[in-house]
Amino acid sequence: MFENENNGLFGGIGELDLGSDLGMSFDAFPAFDGSADVFASAPAPENAEVKETTVSEEKASEEKKNEPILVETAEQPLQTDNPGSVPNLFDAAIAKAESKQAEDAKSALVSKLPVFSYANATEDIVDTSKTFDQLRIEKAEDFPELDDYEAVKWKMVYGTITKAIPTPKKTTIASLKTQIEESREFLESLKKAKGEISCKVTPSVTAKKKGIMSSQYKGVFTSVREARESGKTISYIPSDNGRVYEMRTNKIGAFIAEVDNASALAKVRAGFIPALPKIPYDMLSEILMFFKTYALLSGEVEALANIYWSVDEEKYFVHVPKQEVSKASVDTTLPELDEDKFVLVMELHSHNTMPAVFSRTDDRDERATRIYTVVGRLDKVFPDILTRISVGGKYVTIPPETVFDGIAGTYPAEWNDAVSIKRREKTDETC
């Protein structure tokens, strides 16, 4: 069809000669038998420009090939100081190590028992299935001020995390401990934690209305069984009724009777041994003036003030809480302070112009182990002051000078010249 002169496509061309322009025919190509490298790089033409590669360029190219390929993962996203810069791999490694340490610390804490902490007493809570209120009832035997459900608030302090317990009758100790441990906040806090971490369960009372013996045959023991196993002939055993019993053992058996005077025991008397300095007299004077003002100028009403000891500053502070007062009562609420930093040492209240005696209401309210003072007869120049201690709800009156500094000051030395002391003469009279 190529020879058709009428089609106009190849008119006048004549016979088609393929490859004639190259000066070679198809016969010039070698036969393809699979042995030749047909796709090998062809040599550059003689007149082609060859670009030389310098040593530094080759080295840079080689280093680029060896650069690590950084891939962002869900576990550890890439972090860079500036956009386009190389991520800080060291910081990423540190963060990963901290997360691992926090997980390890958490695993160890999960099996660690929480601790009941109150009034300088600590004890592991073995049964964590009980509610916070069940724990309150259990501990009220030792701390009678915990008797009143409405007056007691609870918190759990776990490392740096503090949780209040709004429903102590429904919340178990174990459930709240687990809730904290499973929180992200807790895991983050473990990364920065220092020292030993504990889970403390702490109540606070806020609502207020106003012997070792060296004898070979004698001994002191905590139970009859312990005394019998000791083999001692004479044993002294304190009882839950507050009395002491003597047990003597012979071949017939063990004979037990109450004793009036246990000579083998050290003599103990009720009282108070201060561990803190005395309260300054000027602080007491300010409180008395405060009480006197409300007793004489405001319709003979009562008032209340509390004295705290700052552990860090090692000094006393007076705090007057919000209170509703009348002639016969004071209703107030104690603030929730960190007991490790601020210790409530004494509660003081006035009885206006009435005598300084503790009322039955005072007996019901003042059951925590601390010092209490009542001030009466504020219509006198020097009012009456009565001070007592509560030992778990058992009261012992103590002299006010045991805890208060007395009146201090000086007087002119010449006053001594006017005083002569008469010596008592010996007589035969029997006093």
C-alpha cells in the first residue's frame, strides 16, 4: 500500500530505507542471545562533557547515606529544639528511663499497705476492704474524739497527691488507693519523687462545740499466759480494768489477786510532762484582754482562742476561729491545718463572770489529747484560770504555771530596803 501514489502519504518517496541515515543496517547490531549486557551503561560520547566529583563531595554523599532515619512512634514522639533541627535523642532517652522507673516504683507501691496516721500514732491498715468510717469506729476506742461521725473528716495522702473523702461510709480504703495508683497524675508524680513514698490515711476532728525487772523470781507481764510461761514465782499483770494484779505460782497452781501497792512497779502519778517551751505570759495576757472585752462590754458572752505551735518556726501562734457565742456557749469549727507543721497545743475559752470550772459540755467536746484552759470571773482584776489535760478523754487538772510563763518584770531595788524577814522561832508546840 506504500506504493499507492494516490494516497498522498508517501508520494515520491519510493522504496522506504530504514536506518540508511545512520550509515548502517540492522545487520550491524549483534544478535541478542542473552549473553550480552544489553542494558549496560553506554559509554559517553567523545564530545560529551564529563563532570568530575571532588573528594569532599563524595564524602558528604557517603555521610548522607549513613545518616540514621528517625521515625516518630506513638510511644515516643520526636522532639526538637527548633523546627527542622535534629531531635534531642538524649532527652528522649532520659524521659523513657524516667517512665520505666516510675512504672517500677508504682508496681512496688501497689502491694504496700496504707498507714493509719493520727495524733503521733501510726499503724499499717491490714484490712483495706473496710470503709473509712469503719476505721473511725475501730480507732475511737483509743481516740474517743473520733466518736462523732459528723466531726471527723478523712483524707488520703499518697506521695504528693492528697484526696479528701466526701463519703467515708461508702468509700473503701482499697478502692481509693487503687484509684490514685491508676491515675496519670500519680505516675507523673513518681518521676519526680524523692525518698520513701507512703499512703497515709489521716482523720481530723474539725467540728467543735465547745517495767522491766531484774529479779530472777519476779516479773511484769502483759498477760497471765505470758506470766505463766516465764516461770517466775511472782508476777505483776496490768488488767483492762486499769488495776494491777499479782500472780504467785507454786506446785499447787497459780494464785491471782488485785494488789493495792505493787512495789515491783515504778511509781507513776497522773500529770503532764511538757515537750515544748512554756507559753509566753504576754500571749496569755492578750487572750485574757480579749476574753475580758466580751465578758464586760458585750453582754457577758463567752469567747474562744486556740494556741498552735509552729514546727518550722519553733514558736507559738494564737488563732481566733470563726465562732458564734452566747452567755453560756461557744460554737466554732477548727481549721484543717497540716498537723506535721502546726500542732494545736491548747484550747482556751471563757466563762465570762462565772467561776472557772469545766462544764459537762466541755467534757463532751474536749476529748482529744491536748491541753485545755477555762477562764472565769473576768470581772476581777486577776481572773480565775483553770487548766487541765485530756488523756484520751480522761481529765487531769494541772497547775497553770506548768504550761504558762508567770508574770515577769522588775521593780526598784530600794524597795528591798523596806522589807525585813522575821525568822520563825523554835517552840515546843507541835504543828
